[in-house]
Amino acid sequence: MAAANGQLVIERILRDREGIWRQIIDQRKLSHLTGQMLASSSIALAVYGAVLGFSNGPLQAVVSLVKLPILFLVTLAICLPTLYLFNLVFGAKLSISQAVSLVMTAITVMATLALAFTPISLFFLITAPNYSFFKLLNVAILMLSAFVGLKFLTSGMQAFNRHREAEARLAAMAPVQAPVAAPVTVPAPATTPAEVVAEPVAVPAGAPVAGSTEALAAQAGVPPQVLVVPIPVSPNGVHPGMPGHPMMHPGRPMHPGQRPMPPQLPPGERPASMGLLYIWILLFGFVGTQLGWTLRPFFGDPDMKFQLFRGIEGNFYVDIVRTLGNLFS
């Protein structure tokens, strides 16, 4: 439960969340980190579960102590493959160990926040022994804890996406090295017995030099002042020296109307989709509530005998509406 510097893992998550995200991104000692979060969240959920079942008696408290950690871990086991497949479908490079660590971070925050509410829940259990109120109070506590914990999950995924975009930006800014051609050996020309020396030729004064503008104008039959010299232009009509040309020197300023292209990740290396993550969070919530309804009772109704499990009837949401009606009736 304690980190290497003596801090509890939840304290490190809350104080140094960027360090946690960096460790998950770099995949450093993820099994150790995940084990710490698993132990911390299990203990916190067990203590809170004991308070939930204590209204029915010590036996229900012991059963709820075991059931509540199982509820969260089984929900994670059911929903984790979907999160990983969503990640693969979108093309992000989130490994299974990184996905487990991110979700366990959310569950650890959720469990610790629920543990922080344990004295308040116990206080109302002792001073206001109303089962309907007690159940709604703890449902609200669990919903608030889940909301805060899942906010950490989205924060971790956003940090992962920022890291991928920074990598793409650095790759785009790296200079491209031109390939160096291999040296080519050219054989020396054969020597002749006698070296031929060209004799100088007399050129009349004022005659145009071959290849000059005046010579080209004389060949075309136009005055030199109106001779148009062709300039190489790229296929899109932009001169190589202009800012819009792709061969523009990287150090030159761009045209005022030209915007820099955003860094693009290579195919198959896109960041994780936040939209798919939000869909997965809703799925996680529905699976958790239905599994909790299947494993009930967690709350100990003082008017009922102890039961390890109850028959499956209705659903969680109908029961909450019924409990609200009983509270205000």
C-alpha cells in the first residue's frame, strides 16, 4: 500500500497524479503499482461495506465486507476487455497493463473517497436509524465517489493522448537527413601523344556573348528589354522561393495567410478516443449497478432476516424509485 518514499499510493495519486500518468505511460513497474492500488481499494471497500451491512447485524456486516470489493473487481473484469477492444478499434497504442492501471487508479480514488465518508454514514446509522434514508444516503455517496474516480480515468487518458501528440510534434520537427550518395570513381581519360591547344578566336567588339540575354534576344528577334526568361514553377503554380512551396527552407517565415500543419500521428498510432471512453464509462456504470443488484443485499434491512443472496426480481433503478416513495410517504 505504501510507495517507495513512504507515501500511501492514494496519497501519491492525489499529490502527484502527473507522476502516476508518466509511470503508466512509460510502463514502469506497473505490476507493482497495480498491486498497491488493488490492496488499497480492497481494504477501503471492505471497511465501507461493513458499515453498509451493519444495520442488519454483525453477520450481514461481514458478508458485505467481502461482497463490496468483489462487486468492483468483477465489474472491472467484465468491462476491461471492452475498453481494450475499443482502444484497438480506434488504433491507439494502449496496452492491457496500461488499461488496467488507469482503471485501477479510478477505482482506488473511488474506494478511498467512500472510506472517507464512512464516519458520516456510521453517524447517521446510529443517530437516525431509518433504513430508507440510510440506503439513499449511501447510494448518493457511492455515486459521488464513482463520479470523482472516473474523472481521474478521463484525466489519465487525456494525459496519454497529450503524450502521443507531443511525440508526433517532435517527430515532425526533426530535420530530415538527405541520403549521402556513395562516391563514384571516374576513370581518367586516356592521354594523347600531343596535347591539342585551342587557338584564340577574335570576337568583334560589342558582339553578344553566347548564352547571354543579348544572344537569346538576337535569336528570338526581339529587343533584350522585352525578353521573358522562364522561371521553374512547381505543378501548383508556386515558385520554389515562395513561402507556399513545399521546398521552402524550414527557417524562413511562412506566409501570413499560411497556417502550419498540425502534427499527424502515423497510421495505426492515433490517440485514444475520449468519446469511446465516455461510452465505456456508461457501460461500466450499468454493469456495476446490475451486478450489485444481483449480489444484494449489501444494505442490512433491520426488518428482514439475514440472507446471503436474494432472488433476482426487478432492477436497481426501480428499487431506488420505490425507496424514494417510501421515504416521503
